[in-house]
Amino acid sequence: MSSYNSELYQQVILDHNKNPRNFKTLENPTCMCEGHNPLCGDQITVFINLDGPVIKEITFTGVGCAICKASASMMTAFIKGKPKDEAEVLFHEFHKMVKGELNVNSEAHHLGRLAIFSNVSHFPVRVKCASLPWHAMHSALEQKGSASTE
């Protein structure tokens, strides 16, 4: 990881951790899911309001490390307004990226600025922290009440 990428990664993570976007409970969500990472204790609840197949609103609450909170913040900002099927594609691409199975520099993807999390693949213990909000979003869309990284 170049020093520029490392510095940018740290700045983005710190900013979203300190000032999380969409950090609130939704009243009467269409679907929601409580996610838990038993390895480190991160707990994220994702709330979604659907307008037909479109994610009209997506928010989160919970406690977690900076990586988990920043991932949830950026995920909600990126996913809002997208159709469910597009969110599912992003879930699978994000998961492959943080596991080091998708090279965002040489392979096609739809992750946009979320590609900054590709650096997480260099820190295996943080993969579950970054992916927890995505598992919670995926499970919420499938009407499952809970998600775990285990």
C-alpha cells in the first residue's frame, strides 16, 4: 500500500468514524437487521425503507470499531436510492474485495469510492469489521432478523 493510499484510507476512516452519515434509527422500517461480530464485539443495526424495489432510505445504529462504523457510514451513503438487486451486487463485490478476491485496480466492479476499503484485505482481522454492515444490509433485504460474521 503506497503511503498516499494509506494516508487517504486513514483520513476517510477517521472522518466517517467521527462523523458517521445516516447514523439514526428509522421509524417503521420496511426491513431491518441486527448484525454482530462475536470476534470483536461490533454490533450494527441496519434499517431500510423500500419504495418498491428501490432503497429509499437506509440508516444504521450501533457500536463498533472505526473500520466497522466507517464501512456502515459509507455503505448507507452509497446504497441509498439504488435498487435492491444493485445493492446485492455491491454486497458481493465488497465482500470479495475485502477478502482480497477482487482486485479493484484490474477487475471490473461497481464499488466507486468504496474501493478504498480494498486496503482492509491487508489486515485479515479487520475483514469481518468492514463486512459486518454489509452482511446486516444483505440480511435485512432478505427479511432475516439477524446477521453474524461467523
